Amino acid sequence: MNASSPPKNAPRNLPLGEQVYETLLSQLITLKIGPGSRISIDSLSRELNVSQTPIRAALIRLEAEGLVIKVHNIGYSAASMPSHQRFEEIYDIREMLEPYLASRAAQQLSDSDAMELCALADTMKIPAGEDLSLAYGKFAKLDAQFHAWIAERGNNHMAQEALTRLHAHVHLFRLRFHSRVTEEAIQEHDAIVTAILARAPEQAAAAMREHISRSRARMEPYFKMIE
């Protein structure tokens, strides 16, 4: 095994550590590593044809994001499915914080920020004819970047830190459900982007509030299915 060897089937244009992280994240997204499953570093080292060092680094990163859990003297496992109550609590807090941050982002938007936001919005567009279920993993990660970008431009560090922790759990819901990209979500993002680019704080807050409310409604049926 060689630490300089790229993982099998991983993107080749990324540093090795990032390739390993992306590979493990993909295995969580596709449920190849199921909720609560033990994660063997030795097995992953053989499977990916890399040393254990980048795997441990990736697992530490995934642990910080709340996607895996480390138990002393046992090792790593994939995080369990969050509860319905936790889901509701997370969305309650998102509905309080994110409209406020979207409003501040619109108020403080610079020309360079506007260019960044346009570029980010373009990356989230799904090409016509692409399988929306297969595109979901990519979309989920870009969606997380989109919300993180707005939180950062909201320029409230306490709120940004709180949302960073919350979005790790939101990502868990995405990973477990592995939903399809919806046209509604894309349109909601477009409305948020339009309002921020127009430097319209009230409209940006309203668009973000509507997006989070509809996102909650889209996720809710999954909990009813498993309860």
C-alpha cells in the first residue's frame, strides 16, 4: 500500500487526502457504509490501496462533521439516523438564523461577492437530461457550500458557528435519505440568489425562510415512513 497512490475510483485532480475523504463520503451517501456500521481502517486501506494515514485523517474530518462516531477501544462507525425530534429542532433553529444571515448578506454584498455567488449558483444547475437521483450527491454538497457561503457573508460569527454544527446534522438527513434533486429546491435557490444579488435584505430573508420551510416539508414524509 502506498500513501501516494490515489484511491480506486476517486477523482484524480484532488490531493490524496481529499480524494480519500470524498471516497468515504460517497460511501456514506450511497449507503455502502450503512448507519451504525463499523468502519474498518485496515479494510479501507486495502480497498482504496492507500496507507492508513489519509484514511484516519478523513475519518477525523468526518467525525468533526458528525457523520461518523469514534468510540474508545472500539473504533469508528457510521453515525446513526438522527431522530425526528432532532430533525424538528434543527429546522426550528435554521428558520430563526438563516433568514437573518441571508438578509445581512444582501446588505453587505460586494461586487466580488456577487461574482462568487453567481459562480456558485451556476455550479448547482443540473444539466438537462441528467438523472436527478444520481446528481443528488453532488447537489447536496454544493447546497451545503451555498448555505455556508451565505452564513459567512452574513458576518455574524456566533450564528455562523452554530449553523456549521447544525448543517453537519442536516447533511446526515441527506445522506440517509439520498433523495432526488427537486426542481423546487433549485427554484428556491434561484430566488435567494436573485434577492441577494439585488441587495434586497427583506426579499432575501423571505426567500430563505420559504426555502427552509419547504425543505422541512420535503423531508418530513421520510420520518413518517420509518416511524
